[in-house]
Amino acid sequence: MYYIGVIGAADCTPEVYRLAEEVGREVAKKGAVLLCGGRGGVMEAASLGVSQEGGVAIGILPGIDRREENPYLTYSIVTGLNDARNAIIARSSHGIIAVCGGYGTLSEIGLALKAGVPVVGLKTWDIKNPRGENIIPLAKQAEEAVEMILSLAGEGRVGNGDAG
Amino acid sequence: MYYIGVIGAADCTPEVYRLAEEVGREVAKKGAVLLCGGRGGVMEAASLGVSQEGGVAIGILPGIDRREENPYLTYSIVTGLNDARNAIIARSSHGIIAVCGGYGTLSEIGLALKAGVPVVGLKTWDIKNPRGENIIPLAKQAEEAVEMILSLAGEGRVGNGDAG
Amino acid sequence: MYYIGVIGAADCTPEVYRLAEEVGREVAKKGAVLLCGGRGGVMEAASLGVSQEGGVAIGILPGIDRREENPYLTYSIVTGLNDARNAIIARSSHGIIAVCGGYGTLSEIGLALKAGVPVVGLKTWDIKNPRGENIIPLAKQAEEAVEMILSLAGEGRVGNGDAG
Amino acid sequence: MYYIGVIGAADCTPEVYRLAEEVGREVAKKGAVLLCGGRGGVMEAASLGVSQEGGVAIGILPGIDRREENPYLTYSIVTGLNDARNAIIARSSHGIIAVCGGYGTLSEIGLALKAGVPVVGLKTWDIKNPRGENIIPLAKQAEEAVEMILSLAGEGRVGNGDAG
């Protein structure tokens, strides 16, 4: 079983919302578990997409009150860690899709790559290394992003364990 | 939906293992989600009990490698926080059952009570306040413990939110 | 150099405040660094005692705003982790003195003992193991508590490293 | 009193080491406290620079053993949180200087900006927002970087509190 993290900002445009929703649907169609930050915007949209396909979405919440969760999560974890919870999403995922997003998403990309977890970008930060290369592969569509991340997650699977 | 945390040591006697297994079965029979530390001993036994009843057990792992999980978890979260993950189990549960246990269990009791989350003990630490009263109610059997914690969780429900 | 954690509740009686203040003075007189939760009550009193002797008190704050610190800290660390910060105080100390205290203090005792860090109690929780023995030694006076914890910290020193 | 975080990779070239060392010296000359991840490379070099000027360097360590600290720290905090400790450095700093660095540094930049903490870059990631603008100002020399971050930290000071 794969855990795929979908990250992005709590505020997003309707266009990005629809894109994240489609990502959620594709994750669920592939039988993977969606991990996210559990709140609104991209996180909510991805959870909604998962729920439309009868999949499982787990939200890793930053605050101390479960009521900050979005209504489409299957399960939620209340961390009380504020932004330090981003490291948990990175560590718990076999691969991460960054959808659009702000500074929290930027931190998540860094934390995931540091932990050796692959990241695929979708209309997100365009970050180049000193040699001018993108540090993460970029997808153009939701389905493509999910296929890319599952492929990358499969290659890295040995090192990250398996829940079943 | 209720989240019930079951805490206890990673090493335990066969007798305690069977007790925790029964707690897991009762949690699942009541339709609650089991949260635990995800590893062996009491955590494994409770997860096994849940799996026997077709319920859901989520493990909140301390390390950075999912492979430390026990084989009976439905889902696992890889925190990399070491013992600081105990605070997440406390915050994420509507109520906690402490089964036997060592110092980690003691810390979990303190963290839960600090967060306003009720705790029921089962062959666990007998801790008295300065007035000589037990700080947590003690149960004698698995079924009794689960009924007690669900009753207490119900009373405290307003403050801790609800996943659906 | 030793780091001695002093833990206790944010609300305390004037008598306990004076006791914690004396503990802080003794810690500073011995040349140890005081670690605490950085807030009021026992934490503030111990920091005040340290400042009276020209010592160093470091507060590990739970919230996201440095302004919750008490005015007697030499330095403060802003964790944003809420109660999960208790695990940091436990891990960072060579020994801990529990002064009076509530559930947070109880959790700290458990976290420290789990991490192999010695704890001495001063008018705090009286916790017995199944054989009826106190799990931590109890002191009656501030100076005695500091001497006891420095002695215990010295024995455990090999395993916990040294800042200089 | 200002807390200035200096972040960068645990492995670095001799050139970057000398640059970080100079940053440490400048931070200490200005009377600010240096915060860092406490380990080698850029973290060690900045701590060394601070020690040369008689300043204070505090290391926020990721592991559970103080012995991973570099030898130039004044104080160290043992978090046991792995990469989640990056969020503590971000929250605890009035401003951050990113020196060269890898994915951990990238995450730190994101965490700091998310928390509203200014960041200045020195031979580090060149990250542009969708409008093609650098998301952090870039300095060319150590002294310039420290002057820039202290100026930015001063502007943001109201919101981040003050240790003295």
C-alpha cells in the first residue's frame, strides 16, 4: 500500500481547487492512501476527490483541535505541532505531489527531498539547483502527476517500508 | 466517530498481551478507531484485536522508518519525533486506555490529562493526587475499560471535535 | 557542563514559588544551566533564582510567540509544539527536578525516565511501581534536591553527552 | 536581544565554511545570539565564528544524543525530533541567514517565511515566485547579510517578541 502526500496552500483559486480534487480522485483510483495537512484549499480539494472515489484520506492537522479538519477526511490526526507537522507528512509519504502552494508547500518540498521522498510538482514552485536543473519533475495534469509519483515511489520503496 | 488511544509498553507478558488484544476487539466492536504507538507488545496486541473484528487501527510511529510498525495496523504515520509523538496520541484521542505499561505509558497519562482527554487504567500505574484519590478510574476487565472510556469520551466530546 | 531541568506547574502557591526560586539559586551556584518550560509559576521562580545568582536559564516555550516567556530567562527557544515540547526538556537535561506540579509535570517525569534521565522530586507526585517502591527519589529541601540530581546526573553522564 | 538563525548544510566546501564562519563573527559582533542546527559544516563554522568573538551560539540538535553537537556551541538543545526541529529554528529566530545549503536549508527557508520570519540568502537557493521575483533578498558578503537581516528583523520585531 502506498501513502501519497498531497500538499498545497489552505487558500487557493477555484482552478487550483479543481486540479487538486482531480489529483485526489486519481490517488484513490490507484488504491493509494492520501495524506495531507487536513485543512482547507488544496488539502480539502484533494480529500474531496478521494471521497468521491471511496478512497481513504488522512489529515495531519497542525493545531490542537480536531474541528479544524476539512469535512472530506476519512481520518484525522491532531498533532498540536504547528508547522513542525509538515515533517510528519514528508516522513509518512512514499511520494508527494505539490499542487501550487505557498511557503508551507516550499518547506514540505525541502523536507521530503531531505528525507529521500520523491516529489512531483503541479503548477508549483519552480526551483532550480546551481546547475540550472529543476529539483523536482513537473507534471502538467493531475493524472500524469499521480502516475509519475507512483512510479518514483515504487523505485524508492525498499527504503521507506510498507504498511501492507 | 471516536478515536480511542490504547497505550502500553512495547514489551509485555503473554497475559497482558491477551488483555490488550481483548481491548482492541472491544474498541473495534464499538465502531471506534484505535490509535496506538504502532509498535510491539500492548500496541501490537490491541492492533491484532482490532484486525480480528475488521476495525481500523492507526499507529503513530516514533521513528523514521515505517518498517518498525507491527503487522496488524490498518494505517501508520511515521513521525520521526521519538517520544514527542506521545503528545500526538494524547491530542488525537477522545479517550485513552492505559494497559499495564512503563514510563512511556506514564508520560502518556500525564499528557492526556493535561490536554483534558480522559484516561481509564487497566492493570496500570496507580497514581494518587495529594488528597489520596486515584487520578484515573481503574477498570478490571477489557470490556469494562472500553465502556468506561467511551462514556467519558462522550461527556468530553464537545471540546475535542469530531471526525464525522 | 550540566543541564538541569526544573519542571512544575505554571500556577503555584507562594510557598512553592519560594521553593522553586531556591532550587534555581542552587542550580546556578553549582554552575549548571537551568532548563525549564519558560513560562510562569515554578518555571518563573526557578528562572528568577538563577538570575539572582548570575546563572543561565533557558526556557523551552510551548507556543509560537516569544512573549509568553517569563522575564527572568537568559535565553528562550520558541518551539510551537505545545506539550510535545516536554520531550525536549527531558532529552536536553542531564537530570530533572520536579517541583510540586500537575499533569504536565507527571508527563515530564515519565518522559525523562523513559529517556534514561534521572529525576528527583520535591513536594511532587508520589508514584510507586508495582513493588510499592517510589519510582523517583524524593528530596525535602531545595539544596538537597540539587545535590541529589547532580550526583545522579554524574553517574549517567557517559550516556548523555556533554556540551563542554 | 536578537536571535539570528544561520542555516546551511552539514557538509560544505572550505570556501563556504569560511563564509559561514565570518557570518558567525558578524552576528556576535552585533550582540545577537546565533541559533543553528548544532551540527557540522555551515552550522559548525558559524558557531566557530561566534566563539571567536566571545558571543553565544545555541544549537538545536535533531537527534537524541548531545554528542552530535559541534565543539563551538555555547549551549545545545537535544530535540529528538529529526528534521521537525527545523521548525523550531524558524520560530525561535528574529531573522535567518541561509548560507549555501541543501534540501534542509530549502525547508528552513519555507518554514521561516511561512512563520513571517525574514530570510536573507548568501550563495543559497535562488527561488523565484510566479512573478519572477526572488522570494528572499540575496547578499554577497557575510557582513552585508548580517546587516540586512538585522534591519529586516528590526522591522518585524513587534510581532515576534523579545527576550530582553
